[in-house]
Amino acid sequence: MPVTQELLNKEATASRQTQPSKHRSWWLSLFELVALTLILVFAIEVFFAFAGVGQEEFLEPDPVLGVRHIPGKKIVWRLEGYSDEKLSSSGLRDQERAINKPANTLRIALLGDSATEGMQVSLSETYGAQLEAALNRKYGASGKQFEVINFGCSSYSNGQEMIQLTKDIAQYKPDAVVVMYNRGDYIENIRDPSTMKAEPRPYFYINSKGEFSQDDTIMKNNQDLFKADPVMDFLRRYSCIYGVISHTNLTLTINEPLYSKLRNTLLKRLMPGFADKTRAVQAPYTIQDPWQVTETIFKRIGDSCKSINSKLIIACFPNNVNERQYSVQIDSLKKLAEKENYGFVDLTPQVIYNKDPKSLFIKYHFSGKGHAMAAEQLQPLVEKALNQ
Amino acid sequence: MLFNSFTYLLFLPLVVALHWALPPLGRRILLLIASYVFYMNWMPTYGLLILGLTAANFFFGIAIDKYPHNKKGILTASLVFNLGGLCFFKYADFLLKSAWSALHITKTYTGFPAAIPDSSPVLNILLPLGISFFTFEFIHYLVDVYRGSKPMTNFFWFALFAAFFPSQIAGPIKRFQDFDDQLKANHKFDFKLFREGLGLIFIGLFKKMVLGDNLGRVVAVGFNNPLQMGTVDAWLAAVGFTIQIYVDFSGYTDIGRGSALLLGYKLPENFNWPFLAASLTEFWRRWHISLSTWLRDYLFIPMGGSRVSNFKLKRNLFITMALGGLWHGADWHYVIWGMFHGAGLVVTKDWSDLVNKTPWLSRLRPHFLWHWSGVVFTFTFLIFACVLFRATSIPHTLQVISRMFTLAPSSAVLHAFMVSTLPVSLTCYAIFLALERLAHHSVKQPVPIVHNLVSYWSHSWPARLAVCVALGLVIMGFTPEDVSPFIYFQF
């Protein structure tokens, strides 16, 4: 007889002997349920924290940038690769950095999306950390110190990086700024003006007069997302259970069309406040040429760098899948860099001519070896920019 | 439809709720419709194939019963029909490839035939899900009717026996007599069965999603790059797959059996602590029980079983396991896996005979060290067998095994294991198994604390509800983001 069956028989006997459930009042059962739930929630939080589960939530809404890192958040990342670290108290995927630049120190700011953020590897393996170590190894003896600060944040478009540069990074007074361009960036800078749905983040366009402008209508129309919510903030920062539910929700939304349909239908009916909040309005402009907008953004980034006496370097994430459209974008960026006198490096040849190109990536992002390759390629450009 | 998909999470409660809301006849009709929806959710046209096979086998069964003088001929025709179908869908490409390889070898050494294609012709037939399990259940039905059992006379209930969704894709391989009895019984909702079913589903999901899928990722790191594995890596990958295939398949069976219990049906057990087997013979009594008993009843015994000469007995064992290997997959490494098990069973038989004949060895047998060394030896044998099973070819198998015996520093597999959730989840599972054993022991010799816990659990619905939610959260938290199908779905 299977153990479960034996146990059930045993339980049935025990139940017949005691029979307490029939006489128990409903409020006692309710009290028991609440007490047990509280105990189990606490136990599971502790268990998840110990196992490093439910700690992949690291972004919070930001009224200017759309999203930003949660300062000081502990992250155990297993979605692709692995890392187990804390974000800095100012929300950087980096060690603690003072805003005031120490004496005899040259600073390099790294901007980009998840490729720069490098959650897939440990902090010391990111190209920022490896570049900093290499520069300090080379020039440490001469008394020069280098700080390579990682401002990379998952999902950021070039437009968000442009805002980030003036809003957050300028105060760090970087001597050089490296922007890692990735293949999806140019699409993320604009939105289709005819669509009524879009991710709440700043978008950009060039109006009929040829003026470069920011489209913040979606941000404004979703302001309730950015309102301070102490409960959600607390859960996002400290609750692993919240992290698990949020992650499962995201995974199911991506992989199970039936789930997202049902979820939205049910939420709209039962809890309208929690239903899909990404509302958008018709944009006040025509369909944009994404490349024209992206090029203008890079020029603005270059202007911002000049205004803080910093040199701009554009690095292009490798076109490892040989996407034609991305090759065209890389060529256009190269021409722009030559024209505007920015530093430029395309990491694609380093992948193509590598003996083991697969080893440079985990899945979509750099492996430790990939980060090392990027740091090695950036080093001469940074040295050149800082010597100018 | 996958048991570990969101669709099934909606499908099962809906079917269970409707099932218990309907009168007995309506329940059966609902189950038949639900079973076909379950199957056709994957590929609608293959639902028609299963329906066609079901209809043909139903009439074969009736014919065997109705025409006793011709029943041998009808049985032969029905077996040719079923095995022919299986061969076409599952083995056509394998047979073509093997024939091409044989011709290629002949041509290399003899120059004949003068011209063969440069590569093996491929038909690229999409394997209908669960075809091997359907075929085995049909063969069991026809042979049992041939042996004197009364055939099922209602086509719809026979179709439900064949397509019953909790056991549809990967078993357990049911016996029609048991199922027919359950169909005829007027089921009443039994909360005890319902609870047991729910428990089995949770355990199955934990095994599959928390342990199996995470182990699969770690194992893949090693098997995808066998030459880069260190010694520890190679052993970890091999042991990891041995555990993975168990938790994956037994997890599937638990969910299937649990789902059936929610509907008031009992499916046969398929696993009984297989890694505690002290010999290979015992292992096959504990592992994939419904398959090993099928092989015993419909292959081993018809070949003469154990009432033949020692040589023929060993030959029968070997052939049964080799064919069992071929049943698993259309590739030579599965056949060799089966032959490896067959050879293991032959050696086990010889060893057992030797022990019986040798008094001093017989005296050692009751000692616990004898038993546990048997457990370790059997598990080690299984590790090597599992390498054969997981590898994609014979050279691949040899690469992995050679790394197990090459002293080299560990690298990617050990790292992947250590940074995964497996150290925690495997420990939790080990604790759960130990508690289950303790509870099992407590049935015979009551342990007060276990008794009190069981008693509390049996009368406290809040405790059960809270634990179910907690278990659900744990499964959600530990499941990797990419859902993978069950290993046995491919068979």
C-alpha cells in the first residue's frame, strides 16, 4: 500500500477519533488561517531569501526616466548567467561611488542597457570593472587613479541615457562617457504615433519644423504609475514573495497569450486599479524615422559631454547574428562619430574573428569573456580620449 | 497540452468541476471530449489518427471475441496493424538511416551496390504524441481478449480507455479490465481521494519543475560540451541526469495519477523508490512498473518466460530489454541502453544463482552491508546506463564516460550546479523523503509527534489551504523561466 494511502487511512482514523472540525466555529478556523498564513509568509520570505529566490526585481518607476534601479537592492540573478550582489546606495550596478571626484582621479561613465549593466556576470567581471582594473594596473604607479562608473540600466533607450546624462551623471563630472549602442535601441527611442499602447518612458520625435522634442504624453497619462506607493515600494524592495509573483506574472505574460488575456479581463472587472495601466494617447506627430531621431539623440549626448568637458565614445554591441539592418546602423554611427570627432569602436570583428565566439556570450548577453573583450577594446579609446 | 502549462492549470479544474456537476453518463462523455481536447490542443489532425487507431482496435477486439476459430489470424493482423503504425511514425527514419548506413558499409568494403544516395533519405514524419503508449495499451487489450477476457462492447468507453487524458501521453500503461471496472462504477465524490490527488499533483509539479527542469539545465551544460568537463563535472552531469529522468518521469506520473484521482479514477503506480533497489532485477520491479509488467506479460512470457532452459531464459531477458530500449527511442543508443540493461539482468541472474549455490555467500545475504552495497552497485550501474540514454550517440556516450575517468579540474557543470537553486531544493526534497519514510514507519510504530501532526493535518482545512498556497509559491519561485516538456513525451 502506498505511503500516502496509509497516511490517509491513518488520518481518517484520527479524524474519526477527534472529530473536532464539526464543532469548531468559523471564526476560530479563520483565526487559524490568518495565523498560519502569517507564519508561512514569514517562513517563505526567510526561505526564499536564504535560497536566493525572488530577488530579480530591481527596477522601480521613475517620473523622469520611466524606470530606474532600486537603490541598495539585493539581487540574485539567475535568468541568464548568475550574479549575487547589491546595487549601490545610489542605484548603480557598481560599488559605492562618491559624487565628488577624488583628487588625481579620472572618471569614465558607462551608459547603456542590460549589456552594460551586466547582471549576467558578477560585478568584478563586467567590462566596467575590468576596464577600471586594467587602467589602474597600467597607470597606478604614476599616481593616476581611474574610476569607471557603471550607469547601465536594463531596458534603457538612447533617449533615456541622454536624460540620465544630464539628470544624474553630469554631477559625477566624468572625463569620458562611453555609450554602448545595442541593436534594439533605435526603435526604443521613438513610438508609433498611431498605437494607443506604449511602455511608459520618454520618447522623442522631430516635429514638422524640424525641431527635436520629447514626447512625454505617455508618462503624463500614466502618472498614477509614478505616484509614491509606500506598500508597493516596500514589497518591491524587500519581499521575495512579491519578486516571485511579479516574475511569474511577467513570464506568463510573455509566454502564455491566454494568461495575459484572462488576467486583463479579470482585473478590469474585479480590480480596475490593478489592470493594465499603460494607456497612451495619439502622438502629436507623424511616423518618425527612427534613425534620424537616434542620430539627433547622439548629437545631443555629444553636446552634453562637451558642456561638462567630457569626451564621448560610442561602442557598438557585437552584431553576432549578422543582422543587416544593425550593420547599417553601426556604419551610420561610425560616420557620425568620425564627423563629430567622437571615439568609436564596433565590437563585431572581435566576435567574428574569435576562435570560440560562443564563449563570449551566455545567451543574449556577454559572458565574463565577452566583458573582458569589450574592456580590452575600449581601453585604447579611453586612453586616447583622456590624453586629448 | 503539457501538465506543467498554464492551459492545464485552467483545463483541469474546469474538467473536474464539470465532471462532478454532471450525472454519471455525462461525466464519461465529458471525459472523452476533454481527453480529445487535451490531445488535439497539440495537433488537431493527429486526434483523428488516434480516433482511427481506436476504432480499428475496437473492431479487432470484437472480431477476436466473435470469431474464436480465426482469432489467431485476427490477432496477428491486429498486431501487424499496430506495430506497423508505430514503425511508420516512430521508426521509419531510423530504419531508412540504418539501411543506408548498412549499404554504405557494404559499398565501402565490397563495392556493391554501385550507387547509393550521398545521405540517408529522411521522411521527417512528426511523431504523434504518446503513440508508443497508445500502441502498448492496444496490444495489451487485444492479447487479453485473445486470451479470454471479454472485450469492451461500448466504443465510446473504449475510446475513453485509450485517450483518458491523465495517462494519455506517457502512461502509466493501463490495463483495460481495471479501467472498465472503474468506468462502470458509479463514482461518488470522495474528498479523501481528492486530497490525495491534489497532494500528488503538487509533489509531481515540484519534482518536474523545481528539480527536473533545473537539473536539466545543469546536465545540459555538461552534455553539450562533453570534452570540456572535468572529472567532478562528468560525474555530476551523469548523476544529475539519473536523478532528472526519475523526477521528470515520476513527476509526470504523479500529476497524471493525481489528476485521475480528482476525477475519481485510480491509475496504476509506476514507481516505488527505484533507487533503493538492491539489484537490477529489483530495480525493474520498482521503475516504470507499468512498462516492465507489460514487457513481462506480452513479450517475456510469450517467448517462454522463466520456464525454459537457463540459456533461453537469459536470451529472453536480453531480447526483452533490447526491444524495451528500442521502444524508448528510434536510435541505436537506446537499443544499446536496452541491451546494457539486458546484459545487467543476465549477470544479476548468474550472480543470484552463484550466491544460492555458495553457502558462505548465502550466509552473508541477510547482512545490511550486503543490501546497501547492492543498492550502491545498482545505482552506479544506472548512472552509466543513463549516460547512454541521455547522450545523442555512441561516440557522445564514450566522450562523457571517458571524462568521468579522466582526472581534470572541474569547471562549468559544478559552477552551474552551485549557483542554481538545486542545493537548496534537493536538500528540501531529501528532507521530504526522509519525513515520508518516517511517516511510513509511524504507521507501524506510532511516533507521537508524527501522529499528532497527521491528526492536526487531517482536521484542519486552514492548515491544508495555507500549505497548498505556500507550496504553490515555492514551486513558482524555484521554477526556471523556460518551461520544458517531459522527457518521456518524445517516446
